[in-house]
Amino acid sequence: MSTHAEPPGTVSRFHTCPLCEANCNLEIRVHDREIVSIRGDDADVFSHGYMCPKAPALAQLHDDPDRLRSPMIREGDSFREVGWDEAFAEVERRLLPILERHGRQSVGVYLGNPSAHHVSLGLYTRVLLHALGTHGIFSASTVDQMPKQVSAGLMFGTALSVPLPDLDRTDHLVILGGNPMVSNGSLMTAPDVKGRLRAIRARGGRIVVVDPRRTRTAEEANEHVFLRPGTDALLLAAMVHVLCAEKLVRPGRLAEHLSGLDEIERIAAGFPPEAVAHACGVDAATIRRLARELAAARTAAVYGRIGTCTQEFGSIASWLVDVLNVLTGNLDRPGGAMFARSAVGPANTQGAPGRGKGVRLGRWKSRVRGLPEAFGELPSACMAEEIETPGEGRIRALFTVAGNPALSTPNGARLTRALASLECMVSLDIYLNETTRHAHVILPGASGLEQPHFPFAFTSLAVRNFARYSRPAIEPAPGAMPEWRSLLRLAAIASGQGAAADVDALDDFVFEQQLGKSLSSPHSPIHGRDPSEIRAATAPVRGPERLLDLAIRTGPWGDAYGARPEGLSIAKLLASPHGVDLGPLEPRIPEVLRTPSGRIELAPEPLVGDLERLRAFLRESSSRDGMVLVGRRDLRSNNSWMHNLETLVAGRPRCTLQVHPDDAARLGLADGGRARVRSRAGDVEAPVELTDAIMPGVASLPHGWGHDVEGTRLGVARAHAGVNSNRLADEGIVDPLSGNAVLCGIPVEIAPA
Ligand SMILES: Nc1nc2c(c(=O)[nH]1)N[C@H]1C(S)=C(S)[C@@H](COP(=O)(O)OP(=O)(O)OC[C@H]3O[C@@H](n4cnc5c(=O)[nH]c(N)nc54)[C@H](O)[C@@H]3O)O[C@H]1N2
Ligand SMILES: Nc1nc2c(c(=O)[nH]1)N[C@H]1C(S)=C(S)[C@@H](COP(=O)(O)OP(=O)(O)OC[C@H]3O[C@@H](n4cnc5c(=O)[nH]c(N)nc54)[C@H](O)[C@@H]3O)O[C@H]1N2
Ligand code: SF4
Ligand SMILES: [Mo]
């Protein structure tokens, strides 16, 4: 950090980076509302000074002249900046007639990835959803991790009971379809993943990476196994087979908490390594060795990410990952795959410990294709048809909240046409981009550093228990509207209270509801206490801070409003700007379970029922021999929306089609030349990059690009446009249980352009 140039009066603000799941803590030097510098917070209990190259770009993001600062209303093909009252009045004018004429199901909502990062969005979108009362809820989850939530829900009873690799203690880590050296980890909050992975090897442990590309993570590992995209479920089933056939099943302490072990053995019998080897592109001897090494390791964790989720067998693969963790006795033990205990009191800490209602999937179905809901959401892959198809319940109005589905969901071309046909579209976003250009009203949020931050979703996914709260590092600009207030005003419009409703009163109502729930739950630590006492003791700041204070203090680490004085509260977190370390993950079985049986459901019926599809895929696998497409990530990119920052897009273009030299020779492609890639859904043209780091038969194109469209305000991104890989993803195919889109293993034809 260059301290010499600091103006007098520069101060340090500590703030959690809002960009990715690592949630690193940053030291931001601030002068008035100016950012002087950004560096990792050396004193942080969890990130220990680590940050990646994206964090300093938060300053450019804050200063980006293209970032929206006032609401906008569309007039024809252009936008006009307006005041807040006018913007909400316009929402009301467009939305109410649709609600009146066509009912609640005619409104859809798409929630993007930052809504899982920003506490203002995370805690208040649910108020809007409740007010809307629609089934038309879509999110980035169904282009991401929904299969893992489904498998976790069915096995352990709640969607966020995701087993996390105990990175800091494991002796053996198997990574399938994840590249944490580049993504910084996902469903695994672990700042400085690089340091943590290197420490595994430094202490004599072993890392195995299964990926159709030799990734940076694979280069750090002891072993890299190339795998045909979309065949993880087969590989994992064969590993289970080996454990069962060779009597290597040792669940240990878990045995008394298991249900369905016999069923697993019966299923696994049908997947010997020799039967899947060809389909997977992995020889049987390797599969057997991987299983034996897993069984022999002192402790081990199997971890699957994007590559195992965004495919046709995402739910089965996500399930079998944890079946392996259970069968080897590694689930819920130090060094294995463990559960976090989140400070905000998620479902696996509420109600009676050890047993619960479990999860029910498919409580309703999508209107056009009849796809089942999962955790209240319909697949993003069916958003376009729900907008386009006439009939009762057709989506005519859409809210997008911090999402860019035009670039991030399958068949971007079709969805783009659908968005353009909406009668009312309202976007909460900070950019006029490929999606929001279709909106009638855009309501901008503040920049990431002008918002409070608490990793409310990621404390359920962290490899070490921790809590950290940051107030805005920079005072919000005059005239800025905190997004929770925008969401409450939208909720007021949707519920008929009108655009001019009293937002503070609404917020009080939201708080009172939470308080009421907490006081009446027999398992809450404040059960039966005097509401006025709790109300008076709660953080006086309105909005997310007050809701968080209540959630944290009544959560598993909370101070229970005085009953556990050493416990957490917002006040305590404010006094701990470098975070509070709550220690390594601890065994939680059986207490963490919320299944009706009170057991780990090793063979849940919906997943077992889906296996027939996998068997059919295996039978037909010899007839598939064409090229398939996968994605990839880049350290200096973040999905679709950090491409307007010069420091992150400078240098060689990232949006290239990676192809193996053998395939290139066969297809007539040259390094640096251009290729046309065609799938059932569409086609794109991209520059070719030859590399032997990709498996023959597989090509890779990153997602989140394709910025060369009319009507956006993205000066820098347009100059580094790339192409939208999701024009190739087929919206017609999903993982049936989770509704997750299939974004890897897409059959494509590639030819010179
Ligand atoms: N082919 C392919 N497609 C993929 C993936 C893949 O691997 N391959 N990955 C998928 C995954 S994992 C994900 S999570 C999705 C992401 O899908 P989306 O969430 O739809 O897309 P993002 O690119 O994250 O867009 C985030 C949006 O939020 C806006 N934004 C940023 N900060 C804020 C804020 O503070 N407030 C508001 N209101 N808006 C803000 C940005 O301007 C941008 O419009 O993409 C998915 N799509
Ligand atoms: N720098 C950066 N960091 C990010 C993001 C970003 O865009 N950029 N996005 C963030 C988000 S929203 C998420 S969800 C996470 C995702 O985090 P990761 O899951 O670590 O993401 P990827 O780097 O896409 O890694 C997916 C890997 O799966 C491989 N793969 C593809 N198909 C298959 C398959 O069928 N089987 C197997 N075994 N592997 C396959 C790909 O080659 C790729 O290496 O990253 C987050 N962090
Ligand atoms: S790793 Fe993620 S959380 Fe950490 S600094 Fe980079 S973008 Fe931010
Ligand atoms: Mo994601």
C-alpha cells in the first residue's frame, strides 16, 4: 500500500469483499467518500490478509462512470434518469393493471447471484416474494448449485446442510468439477484456498482432481484425472461399487444414524468400473485405485462443484459425493466433510435437534413444461417459455434482482426475445446491461462498499465457523436508496399499499414478524420472553442490521439477549472488525439432521428413482462420440458483470474457445483462427486457443461474455465483448429433480468460421 500519497484524515474501514464466496476481509483506506487504497486485512481471523486481484477493482467499480446512480425509466429505446418517487410510480402504473387483470401468477422474479451476497437483498427479497405470492420464482441457483441443495435436503433434511471439505485438516481431498484455485472456492467458503490446498500437500496429504480440463487446481494436485463431461455420476457410482465389492465400507460412528445402506449396496452392484470406464473416459483400474485410496486415507473429503452440478445428472452426482463421504466414515469427522454451524440460525439449527420435516420437492409444477419446483423455485431454464407461451398464468411482468439471465441462463437468444416482449419489467441492478436494457424501470443499488455486509448465506458454507459484520465502508452517495428500502417499496406496491407507503412502518412490521416467530418457538433461546425487552435491546438501526441482530442473538452462537453474555450480537461484531473466530468445524450428527426419520437418508427415493435415467445414459453412451462443450472461469472475471473495469479486462482476450490440438487438426482449426460453434440451441463464433490442457473431444468457452449488444451502458465491456456461451446451452434439458440447467457437456459441432 502506498501510504505516502494519503491525504490527511484518511481512515481505515474494514469490509468484507462482496464479490465471491471466499468473503475475504479488506482494509479500505477512505478519505471522505474517496477510496484511497484497498488491501487484504492482515488481522482478519479468517482471511489473514488474503485477497485476490478482483478486490482492488472494487474501487474502480465504485468510481465506474457507467455504474447507475439514479433510477431510470425507459422511453422507447432510450432511458431517462428520474427521481425515486417517479420511478416507483411508474412501477405501480405498469404492474397494478397486470395484477388486477391476470393475477399473481402473471408476475415472475429472477434473483441473481449477488442477492446471495448482499444482506440487504438477501433479507428483503423474501418480503417482495411474499407480497407477490407467485410461483414464478427463478434464480441463479438453477444454473448453479440446486442439485447439491436437493441432495443435501433429501439426505440431511435441509437445503443448506451441505457437507464441506474440512480443508485445513484433511489428508486426502478429491475435487470433481471445481477449480478453486481460480474461483476461490464455492460451496466451500475458504479465503486463500491456494494456501489451504498447498498446506494439504505440505503436511503429506494428497489432492486428486477430476476434470475434463487440466486446471490450475489440477496443476496443484498430486493427480489429475481427465473425465468425459457429464459422467461424474457413473464414476462415483463405480467408486461406491468398489467400496462395497471389496468390503471397504466403514461408516464407523455414523452406522447407527444411517438409513438405506443395503439399498446403496444393491444399487452399486449395477455399476462396476469396467461398465462405466468407456463412458467416463477413465480406465477401470484407475477407478478402483481412486476408491481404494479414498478408503485407505486416514481422513478424506470428496467435494463436487459446478462441473458436477450443471449437468444432466447433477443431483445424482451431488448425492453420490456424500455417499462416498459416508461410506468411508468421513462425513462429519475432522478432516472429512463436515457441517458448519452458522451464526444466523439457518434451518439446521432451528426446531427440535436431530429430526424434522425433511424436504418435499415438486409441490407445484411449471405451467408449460410441468417441471417440478425445488425449494420454492422453478428452473431458470423454463423462464423464456413461461413468458412466451399464451394462456392463463403467462408471465407478463418480471422483476430481476441483481441478475443478468440474458447472459447466465440457457438459450440466451430466446430469453432475450422473451424479455423484450414483457409488458412490465423492473430491474434492481447497478448496470444498464444485456438484461436490464429490456426493463421499463431500473432501480440502482449502491456500490458494494456503500452497503452493509454479513455473509449470511456463506456462514453455512464456511470451512471454519466465523462471523463478521461490516457497516458501509463509504457513506452512501446523497440520493442513493438502500436496496432493502427499494424492495419494501416494491412489496408495498405488490400488496396494494401503494408506492407512497411508509417504508419505516413496513420495516417495523417485518421485524415484528421475525420477533414474534422467535418468541413463540419453543426451541428459541428467547422463547416466552417479554417482546418489549427484546425490542428495546435490539440494534436500533433499521433495515438488515436490526434483522441480523435478532437472528444472530437467537442463533446458535448468540448472546440470547443476555442469557449467554459471552455470545454474539451485532454490537459485539461491530467491536470486532477483524471478525470473530468460532473455531474449526465440529461434528454435528445427529443434532444437525432434520429428516423425518432422524437418520441420514443414504438412499432417498427420488434419487434412487432417477437412477434409471443414468442406466439408460450408460447403455447409450457408446453411440455418443461428437464434441462436447464445457465452461471455465478466470481469476480476473466474475460471472458476467465485472467486465466494465479496465484493470480486469486488460490483456489478452479471455473469451476463447479452447480446443485440443488433435481435435483442431481433425476439424481444421488453427490457433488464433476463428471457429463456429453450433448446438441445438444456437451458434456463436469465437477465437480458437489450442491447448493440450483439455481432454480430446471437449472444447471450453467461458460464460458471462457477449457484451456487443445495443442499448447498454457498458463502454469498457463492449470493447472486450466476447460471445455469450449460453446461446449454446439448451434450455430444453435440465437435471429433472433440481431443475438445474445443463451447462457442461453440451453436444456441439465445431468448424472453421
Ligand atoms: N454456461 C455457464 N453459465 C453459467 C455458469 C457457468 O458456469 N456456465 N455459472 C452460473 C452461475 S454459478 C451463476 S451464480 C450464474 C450467475 O448468474 P446471474 O446472477 O444472473 O449473473 P451475474 O453475472 O452474477 O450478474 C449479477 C448482476 O447483478 C448486478 N449487481 C452487482 N452488484 C449488485 C448490487 O449490489 N445490487 C444489485 N441490485 N445488482 C448488482 C450486476 O450488474 C449483474 O447484472 O451464472 C450461471 N451461468
Ligand atoms: N474468478 C472467478 N471466481 C468465481 C466466479 C467467476 O466467475 N470468476 N464465479 C463464482 C461463482 S458464482 C461460482 S458458483 C463459483 C464456481 O466455482 P467452481 O465450481 O470452482 O467453478 P469453475 O472454475 O467453473 O470450475 C468448474 C470446473 O468443472 C469442470 N467441468 C466441466 N464439466 C465437468 C464435468 O462434467 N465433470 C467434472 N468433473 N468437471 C467438469 C470445468 O472444466 C471446470 O474446471 O465460482 C465463483 N468464483
Ligand atoms: S477471493 Fe473473492 S472474496 Fe476474496 S478478495 Fe477475491 S473476490 Fe473478494
Ligand atoms: Mo454461482
